[in-house]
Amino acid sequence: MKLQGKTAIVTGAASGIGREIALEFARAGANVAIADLNLTAANAAAAEMVASGHQALGVAMDVADEEAVDSGVKAVVGKFGGIDILVSNAGIQIVHPVEEFTYSEWKKMIAIHLDGAFLTTRACLPHMYESGRGGSIIYMGSVHSKEASPLKAPYVTAKHGLIGLAKAVAKEGAQHGVRANVICPGFVRTPLVDKQIPEQAKTLGISEDDVIKNVMLKQTVDGEFTTVADVAAVALFFAAFPTNALTGQSLVVSHGWFMQ
């Protein structure tokens, strides 16, 4: 029970990667707040965990809305008494060539991925500092935190920005025992990725099978998708690490797509 007695907030946790991370944390003993734009889905996910004997809470949270973030974090502190772990995971995807992106689409992507990471971090840090227990902040980056792909300019920009934010938070948080790190997955077969496959096929003029084989998985060592379980295992590793020795780092989980 590596996280026994800890409280974690996971954003975008009603489905996909976030839900698997929340489950992994709950199995490790943590109290888990499932923060999601869809409160019904968040409550349903939390109810399943509670039914399995875990401590969980569904929280409505639009990570791009300052008031929603602050009130959501306040609700978690009210329920569990503090916050030890933040996983900033909520995200969306929109794919276009740069010249076809509208400014509103650009701003929406940056707001959810990068502004959301800032707002949730800012809301959680005071509770981590005041507790005296330290804490762990984990940002959900991407291989696109390290390199670019066509059609994803705002996504690539935001994911690169998360590494800079993590480094700054790691420097500032160290004296309080707060660590900040970034997980950089390759393509994970979630609803977000499933939505991209036909969109990229249409934009690139190729088949959906070709998108999977020759775009998404071409650079992997084995032609395999990264799994939600792979990512959750890394999240647990970061969350449970006991010292500042591992902070300000980014770890790629991509079947060898990107190697540092």
C-alpha cells in the first residue's frame, strides 16, 4: 500500500488514462478524487471504487476555469483533509494543419492542457506546503513533449510547455518536499486516440489502418500501442517516490518511439 493515507486528485479521470491512474492509486491505498468535466461519469467511477472498498470522490472540474478548479480542490480538501498528489491529466485533441487552426481552437487546446496544469497546480500547492508532508505533482505530457508531428501544433506546444512548468515547480517546491515530474506516453488506445484515427485518415488521404501502422506506431520498436496500465504504473512510481532525488524529470513511455 505505497500510498496509504495519501490523497490524490486526478483530472480527466472519468475515463481513459486518468481513470486507470485513479484505480492504480486507489489500489495502493490512496483517497482518490476523480475530477472531470463530466460529473455524472466522475461520480459513477467513484461509486465503482467505493463499492470495491476504496475511498473515492467524484468532483466536477473544468480545468480551464479558475473558479471551478479552486472550488473543486476545496471540496477535496473538505472531504479528505488535504492533498498529497496531483495528476494533471485532462486533455483533448484537435488536428489540423497550422493554417487551418482557428484562434479559438488554438486557445482551447492551450487552455485545457497548459492553463489547466497551472491552475490545478496553483490550487494544490498551498495544501501540500501547509501539510508538511510534501507532495507529488505529475503532468501528463506526451512524446509530443519531446518532438513534433504534423497537424498538432497547439498540442505539441502545450505538451512542451508542461516540461518547463514541471521544472519550475520542482525548483520552487523542493524546500517543501514537493516533487514535479512529467509522464510522456506514446499513443495510447483511448477514446481520444480512436477519434484521431479517422480524422487523420481524412486529412492525410490514407486508410485508418495506415494511420495506425504508418503514422501512430511506425517509430515504435514493436508496433504496439502503449497501454493505460503502462502509464498508470509510471504514475504510481512518481507518486510514491520518497525523496527529491526524482524531480523535474520527464519519462517517455512509448515502446521506443522516442529514446533519450
